[in-house]
Amino acid sequence: GAAGGGGGGLPDVLRDSDNVTKIPNQTLAPGEQPAYMVRIPEGVRGGTQFPVTINGQQLMVTCPNMARPGMSVRIVPPPPPDNANGGAGGGGGGQSATNLMNRPPGRIANPNKQNDKTQMFEVVVPKGVKPGQPFALLAGGVRVLVTCPKNATSGQKIRFHLPIGLVNRPDGPKSKLAEIKLSYDKDGWTRTIRATDMKFQWTRFDHQGGVDTRTRFDTERSAYVRKLEFFGSDSDRMRTGKVSLVTPEKGVVDSKIKSANGQDLVSYSDIASAQMKSYEDKIQWFQDTCAQLCVEWNEGHMRMNVRRDYLLSDSMEAVMSLSRKDLRKVWRFEFIGEAGIDAGGLAREWFELVTEEVFDPDMGLWQTSATNQMCMQINPASEISCPDDHLIYFRFIGRVMGKAMFDRQLVKGHMVKHLYKHILGWPIMFNDLKDIDEEYYNSLKGLKDMGADVEYVGVDFTVMEETLGVKSTVDLVPDGANIDVTEDNLPEYIEACLKYRMLGRYEAQLNELLLGFFDVIPEPLLTIFDFQELELLMCGLPEIDMQDWQDNTEYSGEYDRDGPNHEVCVWFWEIVSEYDHEMRARLMQFVTGTSGVPARGFGSLQGNDGNVRKFTIHGVSLETCVYPRSHTCFNRIDLPLYEDRDDLEEKLKIAITMASTGFDIE
């Protein structure tokens, strides 16, 4: 087993862990360290790490791949650091964390036995933080949210504990995004860990790195996340629950997962380190974890017998009759009346056919997005198409999507971006409206620019809906028809419009879809992905034909005359052809809003008006913008006139990878 040092500077009062035995009668050369036997604790799997204390040092031991809990491994710990007997703050040199970004809080020696699994930190409360207010800091590379005690003020030192597994994370290969986020840290929504209960929560940081605590709706900075509240007991065959949009700090997600037999399977430190992995490694980790949640074959598996002519109704009845445990069993498929052994091929065909049929707009459950013909959005009027069972179908769709992810299968259908955000519980902001309905977004922005004159427009807190030619008025807030929009209540009006368009219109449908999805996938597992990665995982990496892409690209602005021969455009295509599948797919997401490529190739890429809008590279001066910008409704990228290739390569990479964080780059 490999041992990794960490948290140096701990005094001798730290006793050895209970599962550590020193090997007796060792003959040691000068300077050689004695060996110890360490018993692997319950719940630890091959390849994962667990903390132990040996000779006053807290170490992370990696469990060998073939080892199991209860077995012992022999380790030789590293020599204790020179300042091992230094007092408080030995490990971190007793540094104070004056700010979130760079300097870590000091680690404090921790002599209490019961805190053997935690590490105490000392930190100075930053300037401007009031008692009871949260502030954030980086501890061991992890963003942690700490609440200032009621009796403390800024400038004072406070202490708090964090689990060792979280702090002494082995620094594996970080994802491109993690590298960029750490080196270009800006204000934006970030998932942090609450020191109080080790749950994930969203926090927005201001320019100084402090926590943004504003409460009034602001079109530039405010956000909402979906919250799914479950009712009844966890053992129910069909769970009920209610989805709502809440301010991000209320969108809290557990950071632990238990296996079917109640054992801890994944801890916050596993998730925190998986969040930093590359996309391929994240998928591997996700699939390995799903494999451990999968019910053993000999505990029972499911045979799905369906008729090809009645595929959707047979499949829906079969899937909706299953318990949540059944959803994690191995499924085997049989098309009635056809010879065929399901060794995986039939399963792949079933997922493809079922999701293709469900997403077909003629079915009436989904419709193509107004701004992107490649993406599907929930049809708010789905009840008219399937009056008896439209909500059962959405629960079915959720279960099928979850099972596809669980079983490494693909879904035939790209959804609009904010639905991936809703599945992940990611923040939704005002500018997300632009991707659904740009005209509506611009009209709301127009109201903002009118100032006091907005009262003369005659708008109230209602919205007009039209279904099959019949118009109806919907209140955005209780008694909305009797509340006129004024300059004073305009932020609340825009907030109500955003909530309605992002959830209210199809709240019942999305509620069922999420309940079905989380019948299969435990929500904490999703915290490692961003919404672009979720689309790539569910729909697969697209096969992108570089020649077809280049042949069907148009050039405008500064590149209008030279087109593909302009030096910057030559560099652009050189860089993109060096990208791997993932980065090319992310570039597609950045410019067109989805990773999907039209079946007939790039020549038939459509814009938000339904007409062909080819991929366009638009030249702008560096004064206009420093980073590439995208206009997904036109499939256009604004590419500044960079003076050298390296500058273009770096700025393009940042723009593409930052797109998924919701940061605006100015």
C-alpha cells in the first residue's frame, strides 16, 4: 500500500490509530524507518485512500487493488518532519487566511482522539464579515464555507474542523476546467462545502472573494437552483416530491452515498477529488461507482419483454411497474416474436428506439426549441396530447434517462441547456432566458432601460399563454392581474417572469422527470459534472468530421475578405484539429448551444429562425473583446484579431471551458 504524508507538524500526543500495529523485532539501518501493519477499515475499496495516524503523523494510505476490509497491509511511513514537535500551527506554519484565493489557513495540531479523522484549522475572519455571516476560503485546495461565530468579529482568529480525507487529497491530474478556474479565479457561483454539515451548497463570491449576500433580484448576479423535496418514506416504490426554484444557498446536496446494504460507499472526499478529474476520468469514476450500486446478478435481474409494434406503451408499463431496487438490477431485453440473445446489443437498440420515440415532437411530450432546432424542450401543453398519462410518461422518461446513464447507454435526443442545469441543480440566471427566447429576453431588458416610464407601458404581473389557438392569462404571482409593473417592483416582475419561463410553465412535467431520474441515480454523484459534461455523457461525444465543418463555415467581419486564408482563421483550425473529441464537442456547445451535429452534416446547421445558419467565424478587434464570444442563436463565434497563435490558443481554451461555469469573461 502506498502511504502519502500530510498535515505535518503534529505533536507526539497523537496516538497511533487502533488499526495500526508496529512489526516487532525489526533490524533497521541508520535513518531507516520501521514498518507497520495497517488493517483496512470497513467500507474501504481497492484504490481508495483512508487516513491513519502513525508515530504522531497523520497519513493517507492507499488500499491495494486486490485488498479488502479486514486484511492488513504493510507500510513504511515517511520520516517525521523536522518540526514535528512544533506547537500549534506547525503544519501550515500557523498562517492566517486573509483571503479566499491563495494562502491556506494554518493547520493546528489536534490532540483529541475522537477527532482522529479531522484536522483543525485556524483562520482570521476577513475584513467586512459580520457575526453569523458566511465567508469562504481554500483549505487543502477545497472551497469551504465557514460561518463567522456570533461572538467573533473581523480580524479575530477562529478555529474549525475539517475531515482529513477532504484536506489531504492526492493531487491527481486536474481537469482543464479545474486548472483554469484555479488560475483565473473570478466572481461567480461555486459549489462549496459547508463546514457545519459537509453538504454541498452554491455560493457566489464578489470581486474581493467575499461571499455575496445580496437578497434583491439583480439581472446580472442573482440566480436560482431547483430544489426537489421528497415526501413520504425513502422505501416507497413510487416516491412523491415537489420541485421549486430557490436561492442557490438553499439548493443543498448531500456529499455521501450509501450502498444497498447501508455501507458508506462514497464520501465527500471521494466526490471532492472526482470533481477535479479530467472528463474521461470523471466518467470512469462515475461508471465504477454505478457498478457498485448495481444489484448483483444472482440477487435477481429483470427480463424486459416488449413488442416492437407497441414499443413505447409496453416499455412504459414494464419500467413503471419496477421498484427502485429493480431499476438498479441488470436488465435483459427481448423483442417478442424475434429470435435474439441480449448480450448488450438489444439493450442499446431499446434505449435508442425508446428515447427517439419519446422525443419525437409528434408524440406531443416534447417540442423543438425555438432557438435551436437540434434541442428539445418540454411541451407545456403535453396534457392535451396525452391527457391520461402525460405525467406518467415524464416519470418514465426520467427513469429511462437515469438508467441509460447508470448502464452506460446513450439517449437519442439533446435537451435545451437549462434542463441539464435543472438535473444537476445548477444556478439558473437571467441570461439563460436568452437561450430559450431571445425576443422575450430583449423585451424584458428593454423594460429595465425605460426607468420610470415603465409604468406607462401598462404591464401587470401576468403572462399570456396560447394553446391550440386559445389564449389564457396566467398570474405570475397571486392576484398578479391587479398588480401593475412600476420602476420600483420591476426587479420582482423580471424575477417572476424568469421563474415562470424556467420552471412554472412545465413544473408538473419536470417534477416527474426529476423524480424518475433520481429513482436511479443518487444526486450526490452528479455534483462532479457541469451541464456540458452531462450532455456529452447522456448523448455521447459527437463524431465531428473536420473537413465537413471547415467546408461549411462562413466568415464575416474582419475575416470577410480573406476567409479561411486569414492568419487568425488558419491558426483557429490548426488549434481545433489538435483538440481531442471532448474539446471539439465543448467548442460546438459554446458556439451552437449543443454538442449535436445535424444528421446531414454541418451544411444543414440551423439558426433560431429555422433557416440554415452555418457555423460562422466573425472577426472583431481586440478593443471590442479580449476573449472569443459566442452567439448561439446565429451559430457564430466572435474571434478577436490576435497577434500570435499562443494567445489565441489560450484565450479560446478559457472561453470554451469557462462557458460551463456561468462566468462572464470581460
